[in-house]
Amino acid sequence: MATANVLVGSMLLCGTACIVWGATTAHGSGFGIFTQSAAGLGQANSVVAHVEGPSAVFFNPALITALPGTQVEAGTTLIFPHRKFRSDEGETVKTRDDLFYPSTLYLTHQFNENFSMGLGVFNPFGLSTDWGTGWSGRYLATRSELQTYAINPVVAYRISPSLSIAGGANIILLDATLENRILSDALGIPDQPFDVAQKFKGDGHGVGYNAGLAWKFSDQISIGASYRSEVEIDIDGDLTLSAFPEKLPGSTTLTLPQQVLAGIAWRPSDSLVLETGLRWEDWTSFRQLRITVPGQAPATYPREWHDTFSINASAKYRINEKWAVMGGYLYGWNPVPDSTFEPSIPDSNTHLFCAGGEAEFDRLKVTMAYGYQLQENRSKTTNRYGPLANGAYSTDLHLLAISLGYSF
């Protein structure tokens, strides 16, 4: 059994390295999630330089100084992904069509005209890819799922009538379930080779911080920027193989990237606000994956991701005191190089087309938005993950968001 443990541990290291992390994300590069409010989705995240309610805790916490009294906002986004693979040999496979619903809760309170506090609870990163267990790339990836939960208290201060700053703590909780297949003969099991299911399930937590700045340059122009730090998370869990009854403890570390959001807003009239901006994500934090099983030498696998940008633009038009409409577009570059591109994260450059509407009923505000995310086709050729799963990958997503806000 000791020999079996060594073989199991070694092969789990190899297999798990190939499946961290799989992704179905919403207009975030890598596995970032930016569907943090319906107003944000409806304006393609161009909400960094003008306030759209308590969701500013995520986009730019300095903006909450403009929110009077106590305000609360809750919402969710329904994500319908469609991912398809066509191999060089003609095999066609689609991922299982699951429904995902990252959700949000925000609360802000203005103590006086200069000092405000806020709290956000949301899903900043996440992923899910399920290719099934019968496809030709199953030895690289079958099912991968990662969920994160952020608790983000912030404090904002108005330095002058035109300038506000903010800062807060970013507490991240993470759960991961990662699965693929390996052949039994690789584990030293005699007789006819067969597929062995392997699974890693673990969790961890980490703490970072965020900051924001909002500057009202004039009555028509405002500028905003926000920053989120890296968060390093130690993940501990269990490694299991269907061919063996025992579980092995395993661990790894994931560093979530630092992020910068920036935007400039222009109000040509009281009814119309236009904003354009960018997002930068430092995915160089994902340079490698190092997995440890007690009694085994650590296994290190390269990722070599790079930093990346997205650009966006939006318009919001207020028809009257009750109704408003909005729309936006985002283009994002992906962080995954060809040398480490593989099916658990078949990321590619992204187009996001958005539209939405807003209705206010006294103290209640209801916002709904729709987004269509089209990822450019991408192909895998023989690289560091070998010739497995070579072929063309295509992805699109439909996003439907709703947020309810209430002012006390």
C-alpha cells in the first residue's frame, strides 16, 4: 500500500496540475467575475467615475460619499454559457449547459457630508467547466469548479467638495473542486487499462485590501479610479482516486491578481452621462502551480500568464424622474499564452454588448440588464500540455442581471 500511495500521490500531482483552474466567467479575464450589479452590467462596467448606488463599494468605494442616508442593494446575474470544442480529428464536444448566478449584497451609510462607510458581499472570482468524462481531452480536464466569496468593508472620506478617497479590507473565502481522468496503467495497476477518476476538493482564505479615488473635475467631468490588491490563498484539501479507498491530503497556493479600474465620465446634460474607462489585471501572479502531497516532492507546473487590459464605454439616459435606459460595450484581452493554453481555461479575447433599464419607485430602485459576451475563437496546438485536446474552441455567454436598491 505504501508503494500505491507514492504512485497515487505522483499521478494526482500531474493530473491536478492540468485542471487548475477551469473557467466559465462573465466578462473577466482569467477567472475574474465582474457582474457585480445590474447597472454595472448594463453599462459594461463603465461605472467607476459616476455613482450608480451601493455597488460602488466594488467598482470605486470613494463614490459612496455621494450616497445620502442608508442605502442597500441586492442582486444576482444569471449566466448561461455555451462552450464548444472541435478536435483536429473532427470530434465535437460541448460543455454541459449549467446555470450560474453570482450574487451581491451592498450596504452604505453616510454619517455626515464627509464620512461614509460601506459593506459588500460578492463573488469576485469563479469558474465552472464540465466537459464530461468521455471526451478525448478528459486526461487534461473533465470538471472544474471554483467559488470565491468576498466580504469587503470600506470607509470613504470627502477631503473637499470635489475629491473623495476610500479604503477597505478584502476578505476572500475560496472553495475548489477539480476533476479529471488518468489511465490505470500509469498507477501500476495490471491487466487491461481503464480510466480512473481523480478529484481534488479543498478550501482556503486570504486577506487583501482595496482603495478608491473620485475627483469631480467640473460640473460636467468626473474622474475615478480604484485598486484591489493581490490576495494569496493557501488551499488545503483531499485528493482521491476511484481505484483506491484512501484519501491523501493535498495543498496548493493561489494568488489572486491585483486589479486597477479607471474611468472618466462626462455629463453633457442633466439627462445623459457618458463614461469610458479601462481595467488592468496583473495575472503575472499566476506564473506557476505548485502542488504538495506529504511524503512526495513538490510538483511545479508553469502557467506563465501575463497581465491584461480591457476597455469599455457606456451611455445612460434618464427619460424622466422614474425611467432610465443604458447601454455599453467592452473589449477585453486574455492573459493565457499559447504555450500553456488548455481546455480547463480556454480563455480568449472578449466582446461584451450590454443594455439595460432602470425604474425608481419612491425609495425603491429596480435595475435590469442583459449582456451578450462573445469570445473570439481560439485553437490549441501541441504545447506544454502535449497534443491532447488539440483543436478549436468557441465560447459565448448570455447574462441577465437584476438589482433591487432601497434608500432609508
